[in-house]
Amino acid sequence: MKIAIVHDDLMRRGGAEKVALAISEMYPQAPIYTLAYRPQLTYPEFKNRTIITSWFQAIARNEFLMKWLFFPFGLLAMRSLKLNGYDIVIMSTTYCAKYVRVGSDTKIFAYCYTPFRLAWNPNSYSVYNQSNQVVRFVLNMVVNTLKKIDLKASKKIHYFLAMTKDTKQRLIDAYNPSQYIPVINPAVELKHYTISETVGEYFLIVSRFEPYKRVDLAIDAFNENGKPLIVVGRGSQEQTLKKRAKSNIEFKSMLSNEELAGLYRNCKAFIFPQFEDYGLTPIEANAAGRPVIAFGKGGVIDTMIPYHENSTEGTALFFYEQSVPALKSAIDKFETIHFKTEVLRKNAERFSKKRFKEELETYINKTLK
């Protein structure tokens, strides 16, 4: 059986790229088609795979150019990719993998993290919310065009798969697919994480530096409380955030798996200030035996056990307002309570890569039969 994988882009290190890697490990001979690929910007494991890019590769030198030139160039480039002769195509996608052209005899499975945000939820972008009347008019034309293109492309997908109950409902609302949508939670590579008998005094964030990630909120909170914070990541707000941070905040990027795992297992707690569709990093923190201080909405509701509901089995302390006082209050409360290391690890084991692969393979095989 001939299989191909399609992932939106390989220009960053994020949860979606980890899922794409897991799928690629299931089918190591399958080529990965993508909009653009920069080895230095994403996970090094992709170097061991066959990567086929669109002509947008020549334009998208970095993530900034990729985003700002996507409409219309990236869109056209993705549609120029033709996948002929495959029995199965597995898509790992939020926005553009579904635009490739696939043979009529090919079965298409789309593991979709959420419908294309710019088309279906433009309010999640600060550039849209802060636009003036003229710019908003132009953006609305782009959004409406993208929505039509995205909806049309969704109709060729035979089987959608969702990562949470919430994103499943969003897929139904946007695309109204005829087939049942199973929920298969994304995986964490547990073997990377071990538990330390002693921990440090620093708190930890691992995130891309984009507005909706709310790293700025955490920086403001730690600027005020003076506690040590390590921030791992890169993104469009990198320079702005570094200028904003005081000396108690340290930035790191492009770490190896071993280096990142070391930061996880020795941190006092993991800070997760954003609303996220899923969020692998809190589970990674639990895998290293460390608790989480999280904004209590979105994917963490599915993956974390809130301390205020079950102090014995709790894995995270939630705060419910994205404000500096709310986060500072949660950090202060965290200093007075205790989490059980073995409970944290056990929670992470629910989301193992082995479980993810088994569930995905079982669904694909059952569907084909």
C-alpha cells in the first residue's frame, strides 16, 4: 500500500510538527509533502525523511515571509502539489494541507487540529482586531475568499480526525462532514522525560512567541514578583518580549531533546498562560513529574486534572482570567500546596505516543476494511 503524508509547513517547532513526526514514524517510507521546509527551524528528526516542498520554498525564507505571503502565493503553491498514485494520504493540518491535489482513487484522512483560523476565526489574530476600517474591509475580503476555498477543499476529505471534543465540534460547525469524526488525543514522547529527586527554583515556559500564546502576560507577572523564569522558544515577538523582560527572566531556544527535558524535570512549575486548542507542553511537564499553572480554558480541561477539584490527583493549578493579578495569585497559591510526582507522571502516560499510534492505525485499518 502506497502512503503519503501532507503537513502544512515545516518552518517551526510546535505540537503539530510533533504529531506529524509520530505519523511519519508509523509510515517511515511515506514522503512528506509540505508548503516549505527549513531544517534549522524545525525538529532535526525530519532530516531522516523524504520531504517534498512546493515552489513556495524559494520564497519562504523564514516564518514571517511564509505567513505574510501565504495569500495568495502560498495558497497557489500548495494547490500546485499533485499527489498521484497513492492509496492513502494522511494530512496533518490546520490550514493548507488540504489544498494539495490528490488522485480520485486515493483515500484521504485528515488529522485536523482546528479549522483554518484566518478563515473561520479571524478574531484570534491581533492584526485583524486592531485594523482600521479600510484595512478591515480588505481583510474581510481575504477572509471570505479563504473561507470559500477552505470549505471547498474540505469536501474532498473522506475522513476527518480531531484531537479534542472541542475541536471536533469546530470541524463539524465549519465543514459539516458526512462521516463520523473520532477523537484521538495527540501524543507525548514519554521516553524523553525522567523525574528528578530535586528541583530548582525557576519556573518554565516553552512556547512559540506569538500574540495568542500570551508569553507577555507571564513576563509581566514575573517582572512584578521577581521570581526566576526561563522562557524557551522563538517567534515573531521575540525581540519585543526580550526587551520587556527584567533580569530575572532568561531566554533559550533551539535546545536538544535532552536539554529541554532537563529544564522540564528541574523546574518548580510549568507556566501555561494561553488559550490553546490542545497543548502538549503541559503534558510534557507532567511527564517530567512537574505540575502546571495554567489558564483554565481550552485543551487543558481535557488533559489536566485541576487541583481545586481533586487535590489528591491534581496535576495543574488553574487561573481563570488572563491578567497579571490572576497569574500572580495562582503562583502565590502554588507555593503553599503540594503535587504528587507519581500522579503527574501517571497523567502524562495517558497520552503516550504508543497509544496515539495504536489508535490512529486501528482507525485507518478498520475504516479501509
